[in-house]
Amino acid sequence: MKAPEPPTPLAPLFEPLTSLGGVGEALSTLIARAAGGERVVDLLFHLPDSYIDRRVRRRIRDMGPGEMGTLEVEVVGIEPPATRRQPTKVRVTDGSEFAELVFFNRYPTGRLPVGAKVLVSGKWGEGRQMPHPDFIVPADRPDMLPAVEPVWPLTAGLFGYHLRKPVAEAVGRVPELEEWHNGPLLKREGWPSFREALVTVQTPPLPPGPDAARRLAYDELFADQVALALLRRRVRARPGRALKGDGRLRQEALSRFGHTPTDAQRAALAEIDEDLASPRRMLRLLQGDVGAGKTLVATLAMLTAVESGAQAALMAPTELLARQHHRTLSRICPVPVELLTGSVTGRARARVLGGLADGSVPIVVGTHALIQEGVEFQDLALAVIDEQHRFGVEHRLSIGAKGEATDVLVMTATPIPRTVLLTQWGEMQTSRLAGKPAGRQPIRTTIHSLSTLVDIVEALRRKLEDGARIYWVCPLVEESEMIDLANAEARFAELTQYLGQYLGPVVGLAHGRQDSAVREAALIDFAAGRTKVLVATTVIEVGVDVPEATVMVVEHAERFGLAQLHQLRGRVGRGSAQSFCLLLHADGLNETARRRLSLLRDTEDGFVIADEDFRLRGGGDLLGTRQSGQPGWRLALIDRDEDLLHMAGRDAELLVQKDPKLETARGKAVRMLLALFEKRAAVRTLQSG
């Protein structure tokens, strides 16, 4: 029988909240709701967002509404309530003026007799009043008043006094741990130890400076980056195979394409070629701005796999996007390209499946249908995944598992903020396509109030008479009593009625609530020019390529994220003609919303926009466990600590290079850090390797 493992120094931190003195089930539930977990460590990492300094004595005459203050006063009178609904008022003075302490329920009669001299501390109300002081202590016992009081984020039914003793006990459980950071770093930054930092932040004797919070933030970020560095090392070490082509198919494809690749495309392709030629498996992210030419790069990479005698597959999230890629690849590839989606059935499906199995189909484009049971490849060497954010990690693994040592190239048309690249995508190598192919003009972006809608529609009518094609994007599909926004169906009806007088039936409609066949037909009609205006929701955000469309109208643009608006704008400007994007907003736009829309008007750089959007709206959780909000951090703040993230990334990479199994003295301390921040995947990597 195996002996039980000895408890680690961290074990007391992972006990339930009810193990803390005075915390029963009811209080534990409230704390867990605020702290995001039911264990002592969750409370420990539930940091204050501000502090109240109760050391400074104030005068009544100097206090203003909403201000916190500590006053030394004498009770000069008590006004009991006339009815149960009225408060008790205690009249006090500090020699400068008179004021009232107001109590709507329990009145502490024993502590406030007439003539008593007391220290009261709390928030000042209107009209020389302090409703329900936070503290009342004898004037000669200032030691009973906390000098500095943390203010923790709370939830309904939970108050600061509920947390003081449990937090103090939780901090007392933190052991002295071996230091996991280098001494020169700590000296340079002036940081305390991990335990000292928690004491300073959670139970401060004085208002803390920034050093302790920054130290804790770096601990969390460093744990993240070490975990990713270990995962990245494991990915790089996976056996693969070298893919080298002779370039003949590529040359033919470029001849058919008819344009010279941009410098950015050539640079990205060189990085991909180096990965393909390596004996290790490729896992690379190709991120490019709207219209940067990712599909050409992916196509040329797939042709290298074919030149090597193997097969390649491209998986897209929707049938519309898959069909678009199929058309593009069929036009420029000098080898057969097949399509496999849910709608490909019967003999056509059997023919494609047979060709994949016997190798006669060198390239296939499809949807999730590619990873279904029964889809077998003779030799899948390269899998390209488009719009990775629409797929889960399991999809990437599934398509990669269709071959013996499949290289994986992930494409995204959504520029990814630098911070998210270091977290959510940290295990992947990254290639970036900046700029646009030659011949494309900048998109003129303008901002308009919805009060000018009549003038805008009339101007668009004139553009239509000149042959333009127009997208009109609405944020909702059906009426909402809660949000007074125009919806796609209502706008479709209005534009159909108005424009029909002059141009006939030129307006189409596409939204997510339609039957897929109806929606596909509307998109096809617009692409073919049978309709000239497409009223739609964000179903057109990706995968719709109509070079003839030159105008994008976004209604209630203030309701969209910046990155999403940038993606929508990218549906136009795909040809050589001048294109326009009109951002329509409600009246009374606040300053933040105006600043966001102005940024979009002033730049087409999707990477600049993505960084700003991340700051305004939050990114996704690291390692892909959540899709919104801060990147899973409890101690770090993106606006304050982004510089620490980059520093932690460099430090972690260097550590793992020197000590890949974390066996040195520092490495063993870092193992404790990984356990503290629950980087289980990283710990398993160490245990297995």
C-alpha cells in the first residue's frame, strides 16, 4: 500500500473558507460569490481596490458630502425618533461647528451618552450629517480605530467588517516560501517577499505604495508565462517531419494569381517554410489585418505539402466561408481542390472521401465535416484552420490527428492584441501580415448622428444609381422593449419601400435567425449583383467577399466593439475603387464612445485598434478557458501591469531554456509558484517529462 504523500506548505491555503474562524456556511457563500471561489486562497487573492486612511483627523467645517473622515467630537444632545420610521439623531460638536450622527435602526446608546467624547469615522452625508458611522470609539482610545482599512470588492449582503478577521487569518496561514524570483530583479524593483507583499496589501499598517501590489501581479504573470513556456517547449519537441517542395506548383499558382506577394506575405511565408522544413511539428498563428492576404500565404504553404507528395486541408467555421475559400483555391491552384461540408452528400461526398483516402485529392476545403468519423486521409501533412476563435482547441487537435505528424497553421483575420498573444496564444509561433495588397485604397470612414438618417439614405440612393453596392448592418434582429434600436427586419422594410420607388427590388436581408438556405441565398444574390443593398447583422463580419461592394453603413455603431467594427469595415475596400464606411450613432454620444469611434475613423491599422479595444473591453482568458473579461488574472491589472507581462515572458523563457525540468533551487521554488497559482497542465508536463 502506497504511503500518503506528505502535506505541502500550501495545503492550508486550499482548505475551505469554513476552516477560517467565524466563517459559517452562509458567510462562506457570500465571500465565495465576491472572491470567485470557496477556498482560503480565493479570499487571499481577493485584493482590495482602495484603502480608507482613518488616521487623519478632520474638522466638521471642512467636511463635504461623500467625503470620508475621522472626527473627534463631543455629544451635546440626543433627538429620539418620533415614529418607528424616523432615525435617532445624535447632535455633536468639535468646537468648529455642530453636526448630527444619524441612526436609522440600532442606536448605540451605551457609547454615546451626552457629554461623551468620541472618535467617529465614516462617510459624510448631506446637511452636516454622518449617517451610521463606520466606527465609534472613545476619544482616549484611538488604538481601537484601524489606521488604514482595506476596501474589498463586495457583493449583496457582504460588508467590509465581514472580511477583516477572515482575511487576517488567511494571511497568517501564508508560509515563508523559497524565493522564486532572482535577487537582482527584487532589488531593482524594490519588491518585498511574496508573504510580505500579501501582508502589506491585505492587512496594511499604513496606506501601501505600489510595490507590494506590483510584486503580486508579477508573481501571477510569471506563473502564467512559465506555464506557457513549458507548454511551448513540449509543442516544439513533438516529432514531425520535414516538408520541402520544389516550388513548381507555387510558381504556377502565383502566375494564376497575377500579383506579386507583398513583403509581409513573403516574410510570413519564409517563417512558415522554415517550420515546414523542420523535423518538428509546426503550430503557427498567421494573423493579418483585414484584406492582408492570408489566404494566398496559406495556399502556397499547402502547395508545399502537395509538392512533398502529401495532402493539405483547410477548415473554415461556416459553409459560406468554406465555399469562398474553395472558389479562391480552385482558381489559383494547379492541382484539384475538393469541397467537403455538411451539404455535400451522396455520390459527391463518396467521391471526395474516396479521393482523400487514396490520395487522389491533394487539397480539400471544408467545415467541421472534415473532422467527422469516416473522413480518412492517405497522408495529411498540413492542416490550415481559418478563424481560430470560432473553433475550440479540440477542433484543432482533431484535424491535426487526421495525419501522422500533421503541421497546423492557424489563420485569423482579427488582429490580436499583444497582451493576448502572450497569454491566450503563448504556445504558438506567430507570423504577422501588416498592410494591404497593392492597388487597394484607404477606406474613408465618417461618423454621423442618426438624426441625419434621411440625408444619408438619399445620398446612398445617388450612389446606387452610380452602380454602388452597399452593406447596411444593424445590431438587432427583432424588436426589444429593453433596447430601443432599429432592427434588421424593420430597416429592410423601410429601405425596400423608399429605394423601391426609384430602383425597384434592390434590397436583400440576411440575419442569424433566418433559415440557413434563405440566408445563403441572400448573400449569393448580393455577391452576384442581383440585389444592390444587403441589410444584415454581423453574419457578414467574416467570410463575405464582394469586391464590388464599396459602402458599409453600421447603425448604432456605438454598440459594437472596435475590433468588430474594424472587421465589418473590412467587407468593403476589397477592390480598386474608393470605398466608404459610415458609422451611425444615437444622439447624446458620451465622450468615451466618441473617442472609440474617432479612433476607428482615424486609423485602419487593425493592430492599433485591437490593442485599444482590449483595454476598453477586456480580452480572453489565458490558455483559452474563458472568452471575455480580464485574462483570468486576480492580482494583475492590464492597464497597470502590461509592462510586467512582457518582462515575465522574457524571464520565463530564459528560465525554461536554462532549467527545462525546474530542478535547480530556483526551479523548485518556481514549482511551488505553479502549484500556488494552480497551473496544473504545466505541473503535469513536468511530471510526465
